[in-house]
Amino acid sequence: MDLSKVSTAALVEELKSREAVETYTAEPYQPYSITVGEATLSDSGPVVILRIMD
């Protein structure tokens, strides 16, 4: 299946509907931080973060 023509928005909406996916949303200008091991990413929204456990 070729997904290269599917929009990112459509892919995200499909993934958000899956059982093994958690969705986190930071609104515009809302700060967020993600830490994995020793690496940390800090920024501000808008952003949608998908945690995919598959």
C-alpha cells in the first residue's frame, strides 16, 4: 500500500483512532517537554504528540 499520497493530517487522524496510540496536544504557545534517556526536547505548541505502542 502506497501511503505517500495520503496527507499527514489524514495519517495522524487514523493513528489517533488506534487502540495502541496515546495522543497529547499542546495548544499554541503552551510549553511542552519530552525526555528520553538523556535527551530532552523542549518547545511550545501547537503540536500533536503520538505515543505509539506497537
